[in-house]
Amino acid sequence: MILALLLGGEIYGFVGALVALPIAAVLRETFVYLRRHLVFEPWGTGQPILIGPPVAQPQDPAPALDPAPGDVAPPPPVHR
């Protein structure tokens, strides 16, 4: 904080010293907050990225044409 007062006073005089103190305090508290709360994830712990042609996904089997026992088929549509 003393360095901020000296630099602000040297560059901009008395007004610079008055403005430098709150700016230095805000920067210091921001740095302390980020240092405590910011967590970096280590590199190389994610899933591997596959490079190459896409692999075909298996598709679901075709639905059965006959209803399962106990299921009731819907009535056929009525045309008028």
C-alpha cells in the first residue's frame, strides 16, 4: 500500500496519492479473493479425444409386428 501511495504521489501529486490507495486496496482484495476461490483443473484428466472416422452406433431392433400378450391392439380406423 505504501508503494501505491508513493507511486501515485510521484506521478500525479497529492490527488494521485489519494486515488492510488483505494485502487490498490481493490486490486489486492480482488487478488486475494480469486486466489482463494479460483480452482484450476489439472490437464489431461478428461476423456480422450478420438480422431478418425465416426463409428456406426448400433440401432434399435425393428418393433415387433404382433402385440405382446396382454396388450390390446388399437381399433382399425373408420373411413366414412
